[in-house]
Amino acid sequence: MVEEKSQPEEKNVAMAIVAYILFFVPLLTEARKDPFVKYHVKQGLILFVATFILCVLTWIPIAGPIIFLFGGIILFILWLIGVLNAAASKKESLPLIGKFGERFKI
């Protein structure tokens, strides 16, 4: 017998996508109870933390702009992967940093 995976509701998919833009917004709605949304909120939060760290690293003289350029490209790609995963109703960790996000308790 094939077990059928339950798909998240369309509004929860939208909230999962929003989690990559402003990670805290889904926590202010009824969608915060949905495990799918919580998962993507955690991924969005770790992406936000990584972006903050990247911004701090830009203060390094000479190397800062280079770090920002390459780090910004990498973070943009990770953001795009997260949004596409949420839109496709997938619960996949972001490469490189996603496992850290799973440690957060929300």
C-alpha cells in the first residue's frame, strides 16, 4: 500500500514563501501552527542570520567587499533555492546552512 503524503494548504505554502522574505511574519499568523511553515521559518531565520554575519564581515578592510560580493551571490542562490522549495511544497534543507536552522525551537 502506498502511503500518500499530505500536501500543505495553499495559504501555508504562501506563508512558507513569505518566511524567506520576512521570517517572522508567518509567526504572527495562524500558519505558525503548521509544521511545514515552521520548517521554512527556521530556514528563513538561518538565512537571515547568515546575511547578518555577512554584513558584519564587510567591515573587514580590503577583503570586506570581496567577501560581500561572493557571499551575497551565495546567499541569493540559497534564498532562491528556499523559495523554490517552499513553492514546490518541499521540506528540504538549504545547502551549507540548512542543518543549523533545524536546531531552532519555534
